[in-house]
Amino acid sequence: MKNIQISPSILSADFSQLGSEIKRLEEGGADMIHVDVMDGHFVPNLTIGPPVIKALRNQSSLKFDVHLMISPVHKYIDAYANAGADIITIHPEATENLENSIKKIKELKKKVGVSLNPGTKIDVITNFLEQIDLILIMSVNPGFGGQKFMPEVLTKIKDLKKIQKDKNLSFDIEIDGGINFDNCKIAIEAGANILVSGTTVFKSNNGDIKKNINLLKSK
């Protein structure tokens, strides 16, 4: 099993202190920074855009794990790459041509992530697995933080792990949505090696980020 990595979602951070919050995550042992980008169209919420990511980029040396919940996503890939994203994750439903969008991210020398909503089957990405660096399994319906974890998505992770082994592939499997100290273990056992967590990292144990990250990794 790969080492478990924690990618805290800054959706749960204090937005008036984002630069400081990112430094706290780095000092607390985060492996990367998860940035949720929402457009109020593909999902029912609005968050941040390229200028904010660009401003935050010089606050941390950690990888920026940027999850684009925007549609149509293809025309915005350049902007997020230029802003400082290291991993660009898109939804198959948000692009007219998934293959072209994957190719564009690759051309920009960024890692390719593809996200599957709870209702999206893995069939939509099986033809592209050799080109994908990260698969993000949503364990809530995207749009808002603080939702309840949906354990039924773990079947998808197990299926992906089997395909990964059979085809000798090396993509990461990330899970996002309601991840806490109670369910992180079953997510890891199913095969996830990157956990996205916002509320648990920032709010549990009186905001002790280092303790919370270590607890998520060690469950």
C-alpha cells in the first residue's frame, strides 16, 4: 500500500486568513493543499478563482491539488495551470471531450485528475486510466463542505484497485467528502491513498491541525 497522504481542503479554512492557514497546514504536516473551485453552475456554490490561487502560490511549497467543479471546464484549464495548480482535477460531465481535456492538462505539464461523483460509474474513465495520475472519488455530492459520508462509493475504489493491479497502473486514488476519524480507516482499507478532509482537519481537537492530520493517517 502507498503511504497515506492528507490533502486538507481550504474550503474549511478561515478565508480572511488564507495565507496564514496554508502555512499552518504546511507546518502541521499536510502533504498537499486541496483547493475546491466551484462556479455556482456545475455545482450550487461559488468559491475562488485563479487570482486567489496565484496569490496563495508563494505562501507554500506544497503541491496545489486543484479540484475544478466548473463547466465548461476545458477553456479554464490554462488559467488554473498558470495560477499555480500542480494537479488539475476535472469532472467528465463538465467537458465536451474528456480525452482532449486530459491531453491539454498533460501538455501544460500538470498532473491529471478525474473526479467521479457518487452517481458516476467508473466506465467513463476506464479507457483513459493510463493517462490519469489521480482519480478523485466523491463521497458526497459536490457543492458544499460538511456533508455526510456516503459509504457506498467505496465499491468504486475497490473496483479501481483491482483494475490498477490487473493492468499494473500507478494512479493515486483520492477520496473527498465527509472524511473524518470514524470513516478514514474504511476508505484506506478500500484502497484510497489520499484523503481530502476539511472540517476534521481544521475544526477537530480545538483546531490542532498536526494532531488531526496524524490521526487521519494512523487510523
